[in-house]
Amino acid sequence: MKKTPNINPESQDVAELQAMVKELLALQKHSESQWKQ
């Protein structure tokens, strides 16, 4: 087994950041479509 003690918390943080970015991008697209109308 490889010693990778730091991968779990880091990967969790990355996943959370990616989820936040996706939400922000979705909100941005939504607001932009509202402004265009």
C-alpha cells in the first residue's frame, strides 16, 4: 500500500471547491439569462 495520508482531506476540499464553482457558474448563467430578457 502506498502512503498517502494527505490525499483524502485535500481531495475532499477540491471536490467541495469544484461543487461551489459549479453552483456559482450556474447562478451566473441564470442571472445572465434573466438580464438578457
